[in-house]
Amino acid sequence: MCFQLGRLDRALALLKPLAECQDSISPLACAFLADACHHAGDRSALAQLLSSRSAWATTPEGRLFAARLSATTDPEAAVVALRSLAEGRHPAQLRRMAGFDAAKLLERLGRYREAWSLARQVQGATAPPFDLQRFLAPLQDQLEALRGGELQLNLPPRSAGEPAVGFVLGLPRSGTTLLEQMLDGHPSVCGLGEFQGLNLLCRELGRQTSGTNQLAPLSSQRRSALARIYRNPAHRLSDGQATWLVDKSLISWMWLPAIAQVLPGSVLLHLRRDPRDLALSLSMAAIRPTGSLGWVSSLDHIRAVVSTHLELLSLALERLQLNHRVICYETLVARPEACLRGCLDAMHLPMHEDVLHPERNPRVPITLSHSQAREPIYSSSVGRWQRYEWLFGDEWEQLAILSCG
């Protein structure tokens, strides 16, 4: 739990004695400890673990982390080791992690077509089938209801005395981790990361409520009960001092009518990114392609979801008259102060210097962006898609214009 909450110092302290035990829990503890060291960027601790636990170091998990450790000094050898794991008879997620790590190294070596080929191979071997139309159907229902003016909500005022909530609305790999980490640096803000509160609401309201079912106005009693389902665990994660909570749940963009009713006064920060960079990042990352993220394993699926995401958010934010800001990732990394001022203005908070230094945040995000969040803001990932321009036709250009102009 400490690891999931980004409290890596505490997680490391708890895991080290477990990894040193000579019992059945040790291999599992070693795997968790190695992952915590990897997320913390503690290469010396990872090297020590591999050298002191030689039996575990020969397991597939140990070999994965040994290859990650050698990637900076001998990337060619690391690629060979990682490809061997990706092509072996191991659990799917381990093969994905090894394969995409190898693809990332191939890209760093300038072998772009080989990197893309490996990423496609890994996706094909490890991603389960995904029904895109079933995923999009409730979102299309919501779009139709919004277009037809069927949504007649009597939105309540914000509850006095409760911390307000800011939602970072964005698809995976669009910069949501960066923006949430930046806002978390403000003394009046507590970042919740990929908080599961909306998943709790989803289970309470029913699985298909991202469609028209969620558009029916809720009674005040029902709203209060649902708000407690979200707020009670959120309060346990916060320090009790913050006047704002910031949630970067990846399903929040599908739930705006419910958010408007259950958490009135919320600020919506819609983060957009060039869909070509977004698609490439999604296609070459070890995201688990299951549930609501099953679409990440296909470029065609990604394009369809990005298009729906943009259309639904534009319409819902307008029709629901929600307090929101639109932020382009490219502008965020180029002019971070101006973007953060806009976000904080929407939250009625003053500017604070710490929001411009996410690398100083002691809470390490447990997402695929953990290494980027430990560094000062950079823009080198902007335009990455141009190395793979053969993948993107005119339809992607039109989508890029819709996304950030």
C-alpha cells in the first residue's frame, strides 16, 4: 500500500527485511523491492539486491531487473536479454514489460522500425481481444443525449466545509501525471494520483452509467450518499490540511454528468496532447490492455477513442457549464508557469513556486511516467511521432488539428 501511494521510502524500509528472509515470501518481496527501487531510481539498492539474492536474480523477474540495470551501460546486451524474456514462456505482463523496455532501448539506439516491429509483436502476443464497439456504445449514448438536450440537471451548490476536487481529464500518456504532480506541489493541494473513488461510484451506479443512465437527475439524498462513497477514502489519503484534492483517474472523462451532480464545484482540467505522440506513447508502453484500457493495443482503436474523447469532453463541458480549463501538453512543457497560473486561477489559488518543480515532490507517482516525474520539466518527447511518420496518415493530421489546433 505504501508503494501504491508513492511513499517509497516507507515501502523500501518495510520490504528489505522481508526480502532477506529465507522463507517462501522472500521471492515475492524481492520482486516488490526491485520494483520499488526501480521507481525510486535507486540503482545502487537494486544492484545490491541482485548481488545479495543470487538465487532470485536468476528468476525471470530478477533477469528483468538485471537487464534494466545494465541498460544505461550496455544497451545492446540489455536488448538481447530483454528480448529473450519477451519471447519466453513467462506470464504475459512480464513479457510485456521486457518487450517494451527492449523497444524503448531500440528507439534510443535509433532503430525505429525495429522498435516498432518489436512493440507490435509484443502487443500481438500478450494483448487479449477487445470489443471496441462495446466500449464506445455507452459513450455514444451519452453524446446523443447531450446533443439532443436530454440532460436537464438541477446541479447543487458545492458543500460548505468540504475540500473541492479538481479532476485532470486526459487519456493515458497525455501528461496527466506531470500536471497532477505539479499541482500537488501547492501547499493547498493534495494530489490523489489515480484515485479509485470514481471506480467505487461506477460499481455503485452500475457498469453502463458512462452512458445515458448516468444522465438522470439524482435526488439530494442519493447525491449525498454517493459523495460519501467518493470523499471518505479521499479524506483518508489527504493530509487534512488541503483545501483542494486533485484526482487524475483515467475514467473521469467518461463520468462528467455524474461528477457534476455528486461533486459540485469541481474544476475540470482537460489535458490534450498531439494524438500522434499520444498514440505512439500508448503503443510502445507496457500498459495492461484490459478493461477500460483494452483499446491501447491498436492504432485504429486509439484513434477512435481519441476522437470520441475529444468530442464528448468538448460537448459535456459546454452543455454542463462546468468550471474548466483546456491545457495542451505541448504548451504545458513549453510555458509551465502560464499553464499552472490558469489552473490555479480556476481553483482560486495563488501561484506558488513549488508547482514548477515536480521533480522535488517526495510522493513518487506509481505510473509509467514515474521516471519523467523525477526530472525537471522537459519537452523532448514533443514531436516524437516524427521518427515514425510512416504510421500516421492525413486522418491523424486532422485529429491533431482538433486536439490542439
